[in-house]
Amino acid sequence: MPYQQTQQVKQTIASFPQKKSREYRAHKANVHTVGWNCDGRKLASGSVDKTARVWAPERTADPRSSQELRGHTDSVDQLRWDPTHPDHLATASCDKTVRIWDARSAKSIHKIDTTGQNINISWSPDGQSIAVGNKEDLISFIDTRTFKVQKEVPFRVEVNEISWNPAGDLFLLTTGQGSIKVFSYPAMEEVYALEAHTANCYCLEFDPRGRYLATGSADALVNLWDLEDYICVRTFGQLHWPIRTISFSFDGEFIASASEDFAIDISHVETGESVHTVTCFAAMNTVAWHPSKYLLAYAGDEQEMRNGNSTMIGNLRIFGFST
């Protein structure tokens, strides 16, 4: 049966051109990562300036209302919220540590030492494990009951992004060879290798309905995979540069993708149609849809001229506010 857009989806698509972005500026250098907590009341950002911040973005864009999380001694490259607790946040840093924060007090409640410079992180769906990957392609698994590293798994391929599937029984990673490696969890035995792209694969995301896996690559494509048979059912090719980051909307109707293009593409998942473009001022590092609203947080490598010199801007933006 051909897909038919609901009236709500049609109204949402029609409303996108009237929506605006709001800027949030407090970091002293570019923002590499953003993420909403599980109830959508808080948004966290991590920056090259060695800090993370927690915002209540729907209330105000005033940086004085945000909470600065200080403790890392190098860039905060990726963060993830605990999917089972709205106030617990994990940050991965190049300072060879992972920190767990309580957003209520803006305090680091756990610090876990790792063996390398950390660049990616994932929290398991049940909240009991955190996986962190470093520049040497070693993944460490942290038990959140003891906050100790329980297992380290080295890889001979470039690892760019890591994630559990929604059920938590599979662990996936993207590689520099363009493939997606699928492992059983917790055994970490390879069960499938998906030849997903013809170039380096940078990112992956599961849709919230459990139907699809999306992957983004240096080939400038986003591929959509059926989770039953791992068959590519759709390709999104609106952008022209390597895909750095992707995110599904809360209802799985839309997918946002961003790259070194000065734009974010929002496409309809079922039709493949590009329904809106968010104009940006730099290459984007991160995009994240709100867990229950059509609000899209994003951040990139924006710069401005100061005293004749180009300087990094520590800002993020959220698209989706009414005019």
C-alpha cells in the first residue's frame, strides 16, 4: 500500500518555513556536541573550551541561566544523557576521562579514567552501561553500578560512532571502511557486517519507532536500512559534503542531516522528500531533535572577526520556534 501522509505531517511540513532559529551563546570555543535529556526539559552542549553546559532552552537563551560543568582539562567531544534518568549526563573528553554529572547540582559525581583520548560515547538503553571510544579505536565499557571499566575491546578498523540498538542486545559501530559492524551484546561477537557506504561512515541513528537504522558517510549520502533484513530502503542525497551528523524526529517522520554544507537538510523519512533546509553559517558538527517536539538543536564551526582575526564562536542554535 502506498504511503499516505497524515494531515498532521502535512501541517508540520507546511509550518517549517515559518519557523525560526534561536541562538544560545556561552561557550568560549566551538560546540562539538549537543543532546536533549530524556524528558526534553534540558539540553546539554560540549565544547572545545573544555566545558559542558546544561540549558533550559525553551525558557530563555540567557547564558546566565545555563549551568557550566567544569572539570575536564581538554575538549568535550561527545555527550550522552542517561536514558533512564533526566538529570544524569555523561561526557567524553580528550583528557582521557569520562565524567558523570548531576544536572541538578552541576557537579561531577563520577570520574572514570580511560586509556586514550575519548571521542565518542553511548549510553545503553537500560542505563546500566556506558561505552566510550578513543582515538586508538579502543572501546571501553563502563558499568554504571560501580562506575568502573569492565571490559576493553580493541578494533583494527577506524571507529567513528558507536551505539546500542533499542533493545540493548546488539552493539553497532561505524568504520572508516564504510561498513557497519554489528555485535551481540554483551558477548561482543560479530554477527553481521553491513557494507553500508563507499567511503568513511561517520554516524548512525536508530529511528524511535524501531523500524530503521540511518547511516551517514563521507560519500555525502544518508542511507536508511530496514532493521529486519538490513536492506537499504531509501537514500537521502540532498547534501554535497561528508555527512557528519544525523537525527530522527521524536515520531520518526523526519530525519535531519548535516555536513560541511552550510545547511541542514530535513527530509521526510517515508517519501525521501526534502521538506526544509535550515541555513547555517558554518560546517555543522552536531544535530539533535527534541524527544517530543519539533525542535532541532544544532552547532558547528562558526567563526567571527575580532580585531581583524577570525575567532571561534561558542554557540548553539535551536530551530523550530514560532515567529
